[in-house]
Amino acid sequence: LSFLGKIDEFMPDSEAWSAYVERVELFFEANDVSENKRVPVLLSAVGAARHGLLQNLVQPAVPKEKSFKEIVDILRSHFEPKPLVKAERFRFNQCCQKQRETVLEFTASLKQSAVHCEFGAGLGDALRDGFVSGKRKLLSEDRLSFTRQLKKMEDHNGGVHKMQVKAPHKGQDGCYRCKGKRKSHS
């Protein structure tokens, strides 16, 4: 049998379970893996540690007796327990742009933080408010959509991001009185 691509072992420290499952499903689709082969392929690919974990989670049953969906759901509840909305919204509200983070990077980070907040139809407003917090220039505009705000920040950030602010250095500075060298206290 020759397959297009391969399924790597699931590594929970470097990939979310849902992302792994999506890759597995794409592999199945690309290789026309039939329903009755999906469980054996998944159990072979997931890796020894995760297979052992699954055995523990389904005892007294055995993993190969479960359906693909059951296995996916069992491991999802283990690796991605349902987050508390209040805690997720707290984390979302704590988001702030890091010093050297571009507007686009911050936007991606903010959107990622909103994933489990269950904002629903209010997502656009929540993103706008999260984006605006701490940015006084944007606070002065009353009717600002997230998209317009993002465009403004990209335009602003384009120029600002290219400038490098030279940090004050400690060391020898010239004395303004005698032009000699002295230790700086900055």
C-alpha cells in the first residue's frame, strides 16, 4: 500500500488534539481510507503513549472496539477539556500587544484568545474593544469597526514598527562641562 503523506504521532505538547484529528481526516480523505480502516490507522499512528492512555480511558473495553468518533471524543475530552467561559474571557481581557509585536501578530493572538469566549454575534465588538484597550487614539473615535480599526493600526504600525528607538546605554559618557569621561547613571 502506498499512501499520500503520512500521519505523525500525536504530540500534545506541540499540537492541539483537534488539529491532529483534522490532519488525520485529511489523510483519510486524500488516501480514500474506508470507514472500517480508520480506527486501525488512527490507533497505529497516534503513538504508543497515547495508545496506552486510550487503553486506560476506555477500560474495561479495548480501543479497537470503539468507533473512530468515540475515540476522537474520548481523547478530545482528555486533551481539550471544555474551558470555563469566565476564565477565558478574563484571559481575553488581559491581552495586550507586546513591545515588538506587529498589529497583525497581535490581531491573531487576540482572535486566538477569543476562541473559547463564546462571544457569538458580539465577537466583532469584543475584538474591537480588546484591540482598543490601552490605545488612546482609537478610544476617541465613536463608530469604529474592528476592520477599520485594524486598517488604521496597520497603517500606523507600518511606520512605527520600522523605527528603532535607541535605548539609553550605561557606560562612559562625555562630561558636558570638562568634556572628560565619566560613569553614566542612566
